[in-house]
Amino acid sequence: MHSADYKSLQAFVEAAPCGLVELRWAGDDFFYTRANALAKAVITELGGPKGIIGKSLCQSIPGHTTPIPSEAGLTAYEVYKAVAFKLPPYESGFRSAVLEFDSPYREGKAYYQQQVVCDRPGLISIGFDEITEKVKLIEQLKQQTLTDQLTRLYTRAYMFQALDDAAHRAKREQPSCYFRIDLDKFSDINNRYGHQAGDDAIIWASNQIKKCTRGGEVVARLGGDEFGVLIDGDIATAKRVGERIRTALSESIEAGGHVLSNS
């Protein structure tokens, strides 16, 4: 490669909008041999205000010695070593994953999409890009899908997942019972006193149902004025819970500034 071409490539790497580092295996750890500006800034933020070139991986970022559940309990250090020497399960010399870090220099967790490539035995190149905001957005969308925005109960989608899990537990002789609650009279409240009163009534009903169940049992708003309850236990247990809910829902309701009888 001509000198001008090399300098051009070097400038491109240095200004790249993602972190790029090179690590070489020596003794019993990896050592940083190259890093662009963004990589230096990120690693300094995660590991502390020290230069990284010539530093060892475990010295610069202690989190690399923490087991990763999604990697069968391997640490990042062990994963990198497997990639660098093409050991199972990374015989291809490539690994792509999302990394999660707790940084003492920022609030909350930081997430990075990372690719690790073996250039030659004992030498790896790593590219990474921060995706913290993307991860947070996905989690928010997930919560919106699984949590009813009005009542803060679970949604129909979550209940379907819970029922599927309960079916698998039943095969291990762990009984569960499910019943649905349809509040017919609540549509009259909505029609007579307006949508705010209807929303108040739905929230009241959700709280009444929730307080009759135990922690860990699933209560979901299925839609409109329909609720579902999934409890751990046999039919006798379900009948007792159902009777408590029926009694709780027969109490007077305060909705839209009106005290309404639900008997």
C-alpha cells in the first residue's frame, strides 16, 4: 500500500463513527495495540481515566471478567480468547453480540453492539457501536405491548404468554387455573356518565381484582371491560379467589365524581 493510501485509510479509521480496537494476546491476557479516537473515549469512560494503548484488557475494563449468561457463563475475556484462537464454539473466528456495561461515570447501563474478528492467531480486531438509546426504546415498546396503559395491568398478549407457560407447568403436575371476568354493567356507566367515568370505573375494577390475588399471579386487562386472572393452584383455590373478586366488585364505585352502586 502506498504511503498516501495508508495515511488516508488511517485517517478514515480514526474518524470512524464507531469504536475500533486491536488486541494482541501476550502471556495470559490481551493488550491494546491500536484504537481509534472513539474507542479510546468509550473505554476510558467504562474503565477509568487512563490511556489504553499497552494496557491489558482486564486491567482497563474489569467487567470483562464477569460471566455472561448468554455466552454459557463465559466471560468476555474467555470469549475473546476463543475467537482469537478459533476455539469452540467460535471456530469461524467471528463473534457478534450486544454487551451490557455498568459505568461508574454515567447513570444507568450502557449497551454496545460488538463484532470481534480473528485477524491471525492471537490477534483480534473489535468494532463496536453504542446502542443504549435503541435498547431503551425497544424496552419501552415492549412494556407498552405487555402493560395496559390505563390500568397498568398486563395485556392480552402477556396473558397468552403466561397461559402457554402454565400449560408447560401443568405437564410437571403444577396446576394453574384461569378465569375471565366480564363486567357487563360498566358499559352503562360509560354511556351515562362519559368516558372519564368509564375509565375511573375500569381502574377501580382493576384495583379490586388485583388486591384479591397474590403476588406473582397474573391479572390482565383483555380489552374493554374484560379481565383475565391466572392463579397458581387447583379448582378449589380458584373458586376461593373468584368469590373474593365477586365480593370486591359488588362494592360501590366512585367514578367521574359519582358514587355508583354495583350491586
